[in-house]
Amino acid sequence: MFANRISRTLHDEHCATIALMERLEGAITRRQPISTTDPASAQLLHDLASAIEADTLRHFDFEETELFTLFETVGDQLIGDHLTEEHGFMRPLGDRLARLARDAAANGFDAAGWKEFSRAGAEMVQRMVVHVQKEEMALLPLLDQALDAATEARLYQAYIGTTQRDDRPV
Amino acid sequence: MTAAGAFLGSARSRLLPASVPFRFFVAAAVFHVLLWLVLLVAAADFPRFRGGAGPALAAVHLLTLGVLTMTAIGAAVQLLPVATTRPLAAVWPIQLAFWLLLPGAVALIGGMLIADARLMIGGAVASTLGLLPFALLLADNLRRANSMPVVRAYGWAAMASLLVLVALGVALSVDADGGGLLADRSGAALAHMILGGFGFMGMLALGFSHVLIPMFALSNAPNRRIADVGFAAAAASVVLGVAGAGLGHRSLLIAACGVGAVAVAVHLRLMQVALATGMRKRLGLSFVLVRAAWASLALTPLLGVAVAQGWAGAGGPTLFGLVALGGWLMTFLFGILQRIAPFLASMHVSRASGGPPLLTEFGSETPLRIHAGCHLGALILLAAAIVLDSAPLAALAALIGLAGALAFAASILTIVQSLAAGRTRG
């Protein structure tokens, strides 16, 4: 397990994200649209929209503005560039999926809406799983080794601050 | 650059041209189809196969040299540099290896099929020359690596096994016409099988599992100390088994099974922990095959003891070979290959609509479902054919296996078409 709080926090968020992606994957493998009157399905749509709009985008922003810039200053641009490129593909996809989830939570799914949601969901699951794989195998171990205590404390406070400002569960 | 940057960088900068690993994968898919076809021809002899040139021996080598070795080389040359964060010294030796190994394997297996000693010797020599550049590149990469010590240990053990394996293989080919080169031909053949199945292929499969399974399951790397114990037991088991086969000592063979059982127990425990603690629980069709392979692996040492003690009946030795080579290694490699082939391809192509492709854009899962069902069904039927000494059951197994092999080849072909086009349809 990771020694510093930044790595641990990001790891915990990865766990929550993958658990959510697995719930989404379980739902979209059905041929029929999920019923939004079913409490579990309604909860999934709510959790999905909330997590993408708050946690995922905050997670991406923190990595890009704080972590990747830090690596760049010590001459390690490659990891940040690669992960930022993946964020770039997932941001608009996440926006679309969150919008579809909110619309469906309010109005339910028709056949076309379910098809669009399933496609966007399948793409999000695949991209997110591969992305988390890379961060778990490369980014978090690097953070664990590279951060001194003062930097770790500063970054942790900065990240926790954004969490508290958002006032949403991680 | 930091180690992590190097690791991510290695995913792209150390990426081999797609044609390098995929030529091995395509060859393996073709040999896979031929394997079941030849097994259909050998259905009458296979249930009581004890060695000797003919279609049954050809079928065994279509599996070991054709399917397993080709898949292992294609995967290892791409995965090892990423795992060790050290690039291969050069790409051309791998291309040379392929162009020596492919005709060598065809000649060797053809020679076995028609019982032509000269063709077998020529094929064995060409195959050896083909495996040599691979072994040298593997050794060079392992020598320069300073990460993933468990994977490196397994890699060294695999390479050492490969050297003795090919030496014994050439000797067996030269001795095929009863030239008297080998004092104990059946012992040498058993040592050759142990080195191939458990030494070379087994060590590679166990070693890469320490990277691949946690990566797929999104879990931490296996506990280092326990993994070291597993490696020591696995290596000791191979040494004991080869010594027992070479010296004709049944007690050593039984000891090899006992130590092998420890290695298997440790390995399966590590893998179980990786899956249980991993974030990813929905691991899909590939892990149906991987779990079936692990079940076969668990059976292997038990069956080995039964065979050595004479408790497994007349078909025991053949059944042991089927469970180890087919049930464990072939099933495991197909489970992994169906996962890494689209992943590797995704790094070489883009989507028609732009951006990196999705893995699902490399073809439908239907052929893979057909393959998995046929593969497992064929192996179960083949085991029943051996136990019952039934040629019709063996033929039916071969037909079902052939259907699965064609489905798997279709899936590889779809990926190759995307590679050739440079993009997916997404």
C-alpha cells in the first residue's frame, strides 16, 4: 500500500471509480433499457452524474495542475503528457454521459436514448479502466517515491481543500 | 526520466512494430487449426500415445512448438521490455528467429507426421537456430533489468530450460531412427517434455502471471517473499523432474510432483489474493479460460504422482500431458492472448473518428465465446477419450477443437485487418 496521503487518496478514488464503472458495465450489458423507477438503477444514474461532474473532473484537474506540472519541473514530462491526453478524451465523454444520466433520471430512457447511453457508457468504462491501470502502475508509485514531506502536506491540503469546497462524497 | 515515466514511456517508445509480435500470433493461430486437424487424423492412436514418430507426435509438437512457443515468443518480446523497462537490444534478431523457427517447426512437425528422420533433424536444427536469437535477446534483456526480480528469476529459469530443451530435442531427432545416441530414449523424451512444459513454457507463464494478473485485476503486485518461495519450489520441481526422468528414478519424479504441488499452491494463492484484492471484479471471458487453466495446473502434480505410481491406468501418461500442456498452458495462453492482442493492436492504430481506439472495436466477442466453449469442451472430451481409450471420442474432440480454433483464428484475423488498415471503424 502507498505511504503518502496523496497516493492513498487517489488510489481510494480509483477504487470508487472502478466500482462505479463496474456497476455501469453491469447495467449497459442488458439489451433492454434500465428502468429509472428501479431504486438501484436510479441510484446508479445519480451516482454516475455526481461522480463525473464532481470527483472525476476534480481528480483530473488536480493531477494536471499540481502533479504533472511538478513532474515537468524535474524533467519528467512524458507521464503527464500521456495521462493528460487521456483526460482530454474522457472529459467530453464524461460530460455527455453525465448529461445523459441526468436526462434519463428525470425522463427515463427511450430506445434511442438507451442506445446512446450504452455506447457512451461502454466507451467510458473501457477508457477509464485502462487509464486507472496506468495511474496505478506508474503514477501512484512515482508519487509515493518522489514527494518530500513538505510537498506532500501542501498538495494534500490543496486537494482536500477542493474536496471540501465541492462538498461532495468521494 | 523517472522509473514510472520510463514505464509509461516504454508502453509506446518500446513498442515493437506490430508485425513483430503479430506474426507469431498469426502463426500460432494457424498451427492451432492444424493441431486439431492432425489430431483428427491421429484419433485412433492418441489415447494411448507413448511417443514415436507419427501423427500423434506431430499433434503434440503442433501444440508445443507451434501454438505455445509461437505465442510465448510473440508475447514475451513485447511484454518483457515493458516489464523490465529495458528495450530489446535489436528487433532484427526476433524477425530472424521467426523466419528460422517457422520453416523449422513446419519441417520438424512434417517429419514427425510422415516419420521422416532427415526432415525431423533438419527441422530440429532450424528450430534450434530460430530459438537461439530469442534466447540471446531474452538473456540480454534480463541481464540489463533491475526491476521485477521475480519475473527476472522466472525468465532466467525459462531460458536455462530452453537451452537444455532444444539440445535434448535435437538429440531425440537424431536418435529417431534408433541410432543409439541416447541410452534411455524414453527418459530423455520425458525430460524434454518436462523442460518444455514446465521449464520453458511453465516458467514464462508463471513469471508473467506476476505482472499480468495484477494488471488486469488492478491489484497490488504479489507479496515478494511468498513469490520467491513459489519460484524456488517451481524451479526445484523442474530440476527434480528432469533429474528423475534422466536418471530413471521414480522417487525423484514423485518428489518433483510434491515440490511442484507446493509451487502450484503458492502460485494459486498469490493469484487468488490478486483477484480478491483487485479493484476490477468483472474480468470477462478471458478469465473463464485463465481459471480453467489454473484448475488444470492444480491437477497436474496430483496426476503426476498417480502416473509415477502407476495408479492412473494405461492412459495416465497421455492424460498427464493433456492436462499440463493443453489444460494448463494452452488454455492459459489463449486466455491471455485474447486480452493482450487487441491491447497491443490498439497502440498501433487510431479510430476512424480520431483518438485511441477502444478494445471492443477490434472485433466481436462471439468468435472468442465460440472458441472458449469449443476449447474447454474439446479438452474434456479428449480426456474422456484417453480414459476410455476411445478413438471416436478423440475424433469428436478434435472436430470440436477445430471449430474453436477456426473461431479463434477469425478473431486474430479481424485484429490483423484493423492493423493493416491502420484504424478501427469506431
